[in-house]
Amino acid sequence: MRYNRLKIQTSTSKYSIYIGTNFSNKINTILNNEKIFFNKALIIYDSKIKIKEVSKIILKLKKKKVFIYKFYSNEKSKSFNTVNKIISKLLKNNFTRQDCIISLGGGITGDLSGFVSSIYKRGIKFINIPTTLLAQVDASIGGKTGVNHEIYGKNLIGSFYHPNVVIADTEYLKSLSKKELICGYAEIFKHSLIYSKKNFLFLEKFNKKILSLEKKVLQKAILESCKIKKSIVQKDEKEKNLRMILNLGHTFGHAYEAACGYKNNLNHGEGVMLGIKTAILFSLKEKKLSLNDFKRINQNILNLNFNLKLKKFFKLSDINKLISYMQNDKKNNNSKINLVLLNRIGKASIKNSYDQKKIKKFLYENLDNI
């Protein structure tokens, strides 16, 4: 069983992330290594996961009583209604705090499963098996869980709750579309922009090999990206200061997703990539980012053949709606909108508050340029 193991330790939790290929069927060995014991498990699995993959895990959980819950993963189903259904299933089968929830799916599945784990009897064991590139480099680290509000937007209801272990098996990525892989790459790319020019240079050189799932390059990209997020989360677990830099592109991106009604024509990773494009242009206009760095970042995005434009989704008449969603973003604490901007490749700044009118003017002037 060949893998990389990354240890995460915060003020409230300690757990490991296993990164490798074709080793998730060794789940029993990993659980024993991590001293994670339970009698019952509920596997919450994304409906896009083949049932044979679920069965493999069930077979490996010898002498344990295993239940399953098929989750139709989308932003609309990431809701209190779904949470209530899962909790009812746990209660019906008399799950205790010593039992376990296993998430098998992408970031939405992991967010929802983690949130249920955090509130069921005030905390139940949680194992995360992320099956998308986006989830492996982002949602699986840091303990953020949550659900959406049906009116006001994304991830406004949630908790900080770390998994007991994360098993990131790159074998699952073979089933992903190019679109889904680019969504994961968006987070890897974001991590390099905010924290590591060295990683940015690596992505400049190998981005096409990462997207073609070349094993060694892919695993290095995932590992190095996870190391960046680990470093940030360990310094600021509850997002009081430094951790806010992880939101580069997200204030814009979440607004784009919400205004599209969380439909498949714009998924989370695409929203983040468009959000990054918006944030770096705003950074340039604010004279924080140099023109040379701006061009270099844009070229990296162009090399991915990421051709989505804001004008495909929005008209000038939609900008008030976008501003409304941005205002509801959980990072705001007054009437102004807080943005993470870029000073240079590898260095972000977090204390940037802007009047709604300024951002509205910027979007009016640049809707056709992003």
C-alpha cells in the first residue's frame, strides 16, 4: 500500500490525510493504524459513485454493521431537509456517539456528512473519502462543514468539525470529466496564488500533465496543495485572520453560483475560477497586483482551455443581484464587502473592505472582460 501521509494538528483536533492510488480498499488497515474503532457505520455516498465501489468498502469493514444512504449531490440538496432525513436514519438505527459516518463523494457530500457528524448527539466519528480532485485538495482539509440557506446563499449554516481521517485515493479521479478536473485544479491553482510562487511555477510547467492524471505529477500537486492548506489551517483554525486568504475568488464565485441558482451550468469550481479571474482583475485595478503577474496568471488559466465568460451567465441588469449575494457573504461584518485580493503571485491580502457602489461600478465596467 503506497501512499503519502500528511498529519494535521490544530488546537482542537489531530488527524491524518492519506494520499495515494488504488488503496481505499485498505480502509481497515488505515482505521487500525489510526486507532479508529466503531460498531456501526453509515456510508453517505454520492449517487454518481458506482454501487460496486460502495460494496468494496462494506466488504472491508468486517464485523461492523454498515448502512448506506444514497445522496443526490447538488447545492440544492445540501440542505436542512437532507440533514433531517439522515439524522432520522441514524436515530432509527440507534447510532451512538461511538459509531461513525463515512462520506464517499465530492465536496458537497463531505460538507453535508461532516455537518451531520458534528450535530448528531453533539458529535459522532467522521471518515472522509473524497472522490473528486476539488474535494481532495480543499473540502477534506480544515474542518469546515455546512449547508446552504435556500434564500440567502451558500454555506451560511455550519460548524468547524474535523474528520478522524481522510483517505484521498486518486483512482477515483479517473471517472471525472475534464470539467470536473478543472474545478479541482482551480483550488490547487488558488493555493499557489495565495501562498507559494514555487507551486505556481510547478503548475505553470505541469498543469496539462496534472489534468491528464499522470500519476507522479498528480500526487505531488495534491500533496503540495494540501500542505499549503495544512499550514494555513494550523495557524488559524477558526478563520479569524490568516485563513481568510483561502477565500480568494470565493466572494465573487459564491455570488455567481447563487445567482445561477446552483445549477449545473455553473458548478463550484467554475464559479471559483471565474471568481479568481474577477479578483485578480480587481487587484490590478486597485494597483495591488502588477500587470506582469496579472498576465502570467491569466495565461495559466488560458492554457487550461477554460473559456467560460461572465457574460454567458449574467447581464448588466443582474449586477444588483450579484451585489446582494456578495453582501450576504459570511465574511462581511458591516455594510461593506470584504475581499481577498492578490499583491503578487504567492502573496494575498485579506483586509480589503469596499463600498458596494465601487464593486458595482467595477462589475458594470468589466462584465465583458472576465
